[in-house]
Amino acid sequence: MSSVTAANQASNVRTLEELNKTRNAGTKSLDQDDFLKILVAQMANQDPLEPTGNAEFLAQMAQFTMLEQLKEMCLSFSTSQAYSMVGKYVYVQDGNDLIFGKVDGVVREGKANYLLIGGNTYDASQVVGVMDGDTVESGLNGDILESASLIGRTITASVPGEDGTTTTVTGVVTSIMVQNGTIYAVVGDQNIPVSLITTISNE
């Protein structure tokens, strides 16, 4: 029995080594082919005295299928978001540069979405602000550009409440947005009018 177990372990090691070589050669994540290879290896090298039940194999397959479906849903959602920006003006954080321009289209490369702006492509995940054309053409562009410099900086604002009290909010600005002609700084889950900001720091 020990020889059978040793042989099984050696076979499993070879199988995993082959899978690692395959992934290192270009595949960065476990795909369906890799999963099926592992499943077949498990079935072929299981202990005949304690075989893995069909229910366990089915559970593994169900889990993998669910993960694949979730990945596809996330990809579909991000693609939908990217296409929703076409025709709008966006701010893109490209390294240390803040790019502003109109999205002319979407380019798919592998599973990533890139926005076509002024003849160049930028990763859609780097977008930090979105606004429609009417907002830009209304004359707010200068104020928006100035407000965009707040991104990545720590601000403090005095926000009045409905009960008449004032709350002090401090945090890092992650993006800016425009609603009904008002420019907001997004801090955490709050949208704070830039007119209420009292202090700005680089910390």
C-alpha cells in the first residue's frame, strides 16, 4: 500500500509541476483546462481503499463553475461601465499625470478595457472623474480642472446637517464629480461640495 501511495504522490507532483510550467509559460491564473487536469489527476491517483466520492467531485466542479460565472459577470460589468463613458469627458490618473479628455471609444485587449482619448489608450480602471459634455460646455471646465488637483490630497470640510449642526469631515479625495452644476469632492462614501472645503494638505 505504501508503494501505491508513494507512486500516487510522485504522479501528483509531476502533474502539479506540469501545470506550474504551463501557467508560468503565459497563463497567470487557473483556467478550466488546468482545473480539469487536476480533477483527472485526483481521480486517477486517489487511494483505492478511500476513494473520493462523486459528491465531492461534483462539489468541486460546481464551485469552479460558480467562480467562472462570477468572473464573467465582473468582466461584463466592467465592460459595460467602460462603454457607458463613451462620449463623456473623463479624468484619468496616468502615473503622476492627470489626463482630461473626451472618450471616443473602447478598446479591448485580452480581458482589459481601455478608453480611447485623443488618439491614446488609457486603462479604464484609472478613471477618477466622469462628466457629460453639457457640463464641460457650460463653462465649468476651468473650475473642474482646478478641483481635479484635489485628487489624492487630504481635505477638511465643514458640512452642515439637516438639524443645523455642522460636521467636520477629513479625508483623502479619491475623485471628483459634477451634479446639477455643483462640483463635489468624493471622500470615502461622501460627496462634499468643494465650496465647503476649509483646508487642503498633501498628507
